[in-house]
Amino acid sequence: MKIIFITFTLSCKKNHQYFLTRLNGSEKLLENVDQQRQTEARLQKEYNVSLPTGKENVLLTLRQDMHAYSPALQKLGEYIVDHAHEMLYLTITELARESATSEATVTRLCRQLGCKGYTEFRMALALEAQPAVPAVAGKSDEASELIEECINALRDTGRLVDDDALEQAAVRMHRARRIALFGVAASATVGEYFHYKLLRLGKPAQMFSDAHRAAMNCVSLGPEDLVIAISSSGSTRDVIYIAEQAQQRGCPLLVLSNTSRSPLAQLADSLLVAAKPEGPFTAGALNSKVGVMLLIELVIMKLMKCDPRYQQASHETASITLPMLL
């Protein structure tokens, strides 16, 4: 039986991408992405390689959920995130060796991410991997990096958005007699923005950034109300306590977070997740907040479609403040 080995090696030179393809001992230099994609399509057709479907966001999912994995899976996940392009061309044995883990750990991670095995995972990762966004002309390296991070956060959040979850959240907000929002520290700033958007639509709402006041407010909550809890980590003790108190009184809970795996997410009746989870030393980072702000805009758009009176209220609230702006 004739065995064919296909190896791709990626390198960068003067902002151009070069792809080295070795096929039956012959080497061919591919100087742009279009040629690489054509080659992949040809190989797929020629060797009957099927690409995975519905798994286009494996790298994004890995970054979002990695903190909840076991130490071994976290170690492997960190290596993959840091070497996403290089690992595309490693066998499962090579990846296990380079990441100082094991083949069994690689297989477990692939299945954790919804792939049948390493081959399918690598194909899904190849589909997701994108060239770096070029630096913004005329900007410093620091400014370009921040701009790129924010753009990626918005793009990744858009890929994470579940339209059904947005619809469900909007319906809960529409049906709620009143809404209580709660967030602390940097999340309180996001909560204030959400509160402002609800006021513009004439929706009764209160924003709490003080845990004591939020806890006292829970006493008057019931099934006809809604609590919106905002926490990037989903592990903030005060926010979890308020969420538990509200749910004990039958009040539904809508959570906005940067992770789908957290104590707060487990409590949620509705969950909206933005990209770019924060670390303990990056709390309040702009790239994590812009994703949540996008979620707010999207769910407000859904809410406005629930009742034409929201549009009317938006015009009225804008009109009443107009004399103060002139």
C-alpha cells in the first residue's frame, strides 16, 4: 500500500505568508492564503478528507472554558492557545511531547471540545485559525494592540452569541414587572450602561452596586420580577449571594458574563456570554467589557421588537432630555 505523507509548515516573512507543502517528496512554495485554501480543497477531494461541521469555534471555546478544566487539560490547552498555528502540523504524539502531556490527555481535550478525535480537532482548528490583523497605520504598538484586542473581542463575542438565548433573555425582560441589576467594581459600570438603556425604553429598573442594598432589595422580589447579574468571572462572592437570594424567592436570573463555566452561570435561568475572560490582574480591561456591551446592545434590540411601545418610549425619553442639551 502506498503511503502519502502531507506536512504543512507555516512561516512569516515581510508580512507575507508562505506555506510549504510536502507531497510525495516534492516541495512547493505557496505564497498566499488563496493558494493554500485551493490546495486544501484539492487534498480534501483527492483523499476524501471530511471537514468537521459545527465546530468552527474550538479555539475560542477553549480560551473561554479552559479555566474550568483539570490541570492536565489546562496545561495542554495553554500550549494549544499559544502555539495554535504550529500545532496544526504536529501528530498527536508530537503534540503530547511538545506540551509535556500525554496522548490520552490530547484525546480527552478533543472530546471535551466536541470533536470525535485529534484529526477532527486539528481540521476544526485549521478552519478557525486566521492571520493576524495588521497594525493600524499611524498608531503606536500599544495602541494598535489594544485596538486589535477590542476588535477581536467584538468578533469573538459575535461568534459566541446564541440567538435563542438572546430571544429568551429579551422575553424575560419584557415580561418582568421590574428589573434589578447588580454588579460590583468594573461590572457595575457595565450595569449602569444596561440600566440607562432600559430607562430609555421606559422599562422599570434599578441598578445596585452595593451588596447590602441589593440584598435588602431581594426581600421584595418575586416570580414576576427579574434580576440581571453581571460578573466577568462569574465567581464574585457578593454577586453569587444576591443571585441565590433572588432565586430563593422565585425570581428568574439573567446572567451576563465572560465565561459559561462558573458558579454564577450554573444558577442562571438565562445566560449571555461575551468573549475575553478577565484574570485577577486584568479586571476592568476594555477588551473584556466591549464584548459585554455588545451583548447589551443585541438584547436591547431584541427587547424593542417585543412591543412597539418601547420604540415610542425611546423617542419620549430622548425628547424630555432635549431641552437640557441645547
